[in-house]
Amino acid sequence: MADGVGLSLLRHGMTEANVKKQYVGWTDSRLTTEGLQELERLQSSYPNYDRLYCSDLNRCIQTANILFPNFEPILKREFREMNFGEWEGRTYEQLLSSSYYKRWLERPFEIEPPRGESFDDFSKRVNRGWSEIVEDMKRKETKSAVILTHGGVIRDLLVKYAPEQKPFWGWEISYGCGYELYWKSYEQLRRGERCTLLQAVPIMEKENG
């Protein structure tokens, strides 16, 4: 496995908006006290990486600074969460009176939020960022890297590159956690092939709750 390439996808810590179950894409929200404590608990549980890429939203930057204090994150706007437009900061209950919102719930991959981002545009943006870092890793001969990003971004990438095919919502991603994807060569990665191996990160000796 020494010749292979590993890329980990990690989600930011829990935010106040997450607790309130608000839609937050490009709107930032502070990490909760509990979220900060959980990140500090996890800090020493990750493998060593050569390079750290990060969404440019503050909840990801703050998470990166806690988990990887010795790294200077490379900020990538392409790894932002989907933009929910006029629905940013609102909850399911607050939006349920809208017939348009109900149609979106039925067809979220076809209908876009008002003044927001379509799923297709979101996925293309993420893929553009992915292609850029794959080329950057090739140039720098980086063998292992981590992307600190958002749940939607991670799910979109897993749908495309995980060895096991699951639907978008079939992937569970906890705060501060994610998955490591492994390819046998840069060329497999650059050709857009599914990874050879996938494992959850961090690997914990004991899972408590």
C-alpha cells in the first residue's frame, strides 16, 4: 500500500444551527460547546496527513485548527455546503407551509431553493474542487491528504467514489468524523475510478454512544 494514495473526508464539528436543525449552507454558525469538546477529544485519533484542504467557511476552519493545529489549511471555496438561498437559517417546521418547499422535499435533486443552488450546480462545484486538489496532490507527490468540509459535500463525493454504491442519504457522517478513501495509484484517482478501500475515520478503540 506504500505506492497508493489516501484521501480522507471529514465533517466539521457540531454547530448551533445543527442543534436547532436549521438549513445552513453558506451561512456560518458557531460550533457549540459540546461540539468543541468532542473535537478536542478526537484530536489525537486521526492518522498523520501530508496536506489539509478545507472549506473556506469558519465552522470548517475552526474544526481544522482544533483537529490539526500544526497544519495551515488550504482553503477551497468549492468545498462549501450547498447554498440554500432564502431557506438559510430556517427549519423544516418554519418552511412546511410553503408548497414549493414541499415539492423540493419530494424532488431535492431536481428543484433548487429560492435564490439558492441547484443540486447539479452544487455537485459540479464540488467536482471542480476535487479535480483541482487531485492535480495538486499529483504535482506535490502527496500520498495522504484530508478535506475538512460539510456533510453534503462528503455524501456527494462518496456517491461518486466509494467502492460500495449507496444513495446520497445512505451515508451517515458524524460531526468531526468521516471516511478515508484509498486508491492504488494516482492514475486511478485521476481517472475518476472508485476507490479500492474505504474505512471510517477516526478509528476508535471503543465507541461510546
